[in-house]
Amino acid sequence: MIEHVALGIDIGGTNTAYGLVNRQGEVLFEESVTTTDYPDPEDLVDKIYSDVKKNGFLDNLLGLGVGAPNGNAFTGNIEFAPNLKWKGVIPIAELFEQKFHRPALLANDANAAAIGEHLFGNAKDLNDFVLITLGTGLGSGIFINGELIVGSQGFAGEYGHIRVVHNGRKCGCGRNGCLETYVSSTGVVRSVEELDSVNKAHSALNGMAGVTAKEVFRVASSGDQFACEIVEYTAEMLGVAL
């Protein structure tokens, strides 16, 4: 008997993760690539198709689910995502359907994560909750009365673009002071670059080339005062906003 599988794809501003799962929710194959290595969305689609075919799952594949920033479930398009290198409107569901010859559904990445938590995770017994995703940007998925709130245009929520600082940091969406410019991984790096501190001169982060949020938290865990200041600043900004 053929074991049918579904392909899940999470497109992020930094990385794209994808994997195959069976009806029992078991992950049979998973992979991750750097999104920016694929200047055109068609190149990423081709890469994922090649991996699925190479690993022998193509004949068993029933369909695809794609989560992406600014993913519109009504149109199947990624629409003007500020945290992706691809600009404008990307018909991503159509591109996957044309390549795989299988149905493909698109959701906002944070909404997809909220659905996953509601079905299988920490929100399994909750009808009212907000899920926050932290990565290149900040996403939010909102459930009220057991229903995912998507809005008439598919873009309800978007906590990452609530303005928290008047005339604050420039955001990829075109506005200033959005929450994600302070508390996302890119926001953490901007804090390292911008915040003045008497501890900075003595910090392991001082002069570090290509510092990342991961490095900031690693250095903070060792007791570095400046790194700890960055973590505290980020946590307070996020906590107050929520």
C-alpha cells in the first residue's frame, strides 16, 4: 500500500525549510537552504522539486502547503514582502503547482505556525491565543473562538508592523518604529550597531565581523555585560509591546 505524504515548505527571509510528513505527522525527510541563494523564486521551486524527486517521494505526494511572509491565502501570492529579496507579487502557489503537478496551498507563515500549534502543539487545548514568530521579522497568528483570524484581504494581525517608537528605526515596510525592527533577529543586530554602552568596549561583540542574533545570545549566556544589555533591551521592548 502506498504511503501518501504531504510537503510542507516554510519560506523565510533568511532560510527556507521544507519536509515531508505522513498522515500520522511523522517527518520522513527534511532539509533547509538559504533563501537568498535563490534570486528568483523559480530557482527555489526547482531546488525543492529536485530534492523531493531525488529522495523518491514524488509518486507518493498528495499536495503541498507553503508558509511565507505576506502570504495571501486567498490569492496564493506572496505580496510585497519586506523581508524577502523577491519584490512585488509572487504567484508562489501557482509556481509550485506547475512544477509538481499537485495542489499547493499558501498561508501567511505565522498563521501556518498558529494552525500547527492549535492542531499538534502547545495551543492544542486553546481557542483564544496569539502566536508570535521571531526570525528575520516578527509574525503573528491569532485565534479567536477557535477560528484563525485572517481578515478580508488575508493580512489581519501583523503585530510586527505595530509602531512602538515614534520616528524610530526604518522598517522594510516603509514606515518607522515598527516592532520587528527592534525585536527580530535583524533588530537585535541593529541594536548592537546602534546602542551606546560603557560595556561595549569590553564586550566580545565589539568589532566582531558579521555579528548575528545567535552570537549575541551565545555571548550573553557567558555573562558578557553588553550582550546581556542587548537581550534585556530586546525582551523588554517585546514584552511591553505584547
